[in-house]
Amino acid sequence: MICVIADLRIRAGSQDEFFEAARAMLAATRAEPGCIRYDLEQSIEDSEHLTFVEEWETREALEAHFNTPHMADWRAASGPHLVDRNVKILHVGDVEVL
């Protein structure tokens, strides 16, 4: 399993436009083969700090996701609203459940 944690900072006042652009991308991504989870979270302490939390079956599924038309549309629509971004891809092995 592959996990992606993407922390974003958006421009002040751009939340409505950012989330409007995200809706179609979120729905299309969740329907992709290999997508286990794809969520967008907003900090309750800082409304300009957002986090994507993703889980993918394989690295290949994640790579295919990067190359979809809806992701190209998303990059174009979200770009003007982004101030900063930090993306981490985690390759998960064994996980012990407590």
C-alpha cells in the first residue's frame, strides 16, 4: 500500500474557489482503479492549511492517477490558489493494529 500526505497552504480568501475546483477531482479520483482513500481535510485552527490524505493499492496506481485528465484540470484550477505544498509518499509494509 502507498500512502500520500500532501500539506497545502492556500491564499487567503480563495477557499470557496479552491474547494469548488476540488469537488470534481475528488469524485473522479475516488473512482480510479487502485484508490483506497482520497480525502481533503481542512485545519480547524488555520483555514488556509489543507491536507490531502490518500491511500493507493500500488505505486503504479498512484502514478496512473498523476496522469489522468482530471488531475491535469485540477493542477490548472488549483495552481493560482496555492502558496506552498509539501507532499510525502509513504511505502507501507507491515502494519500492526493495536
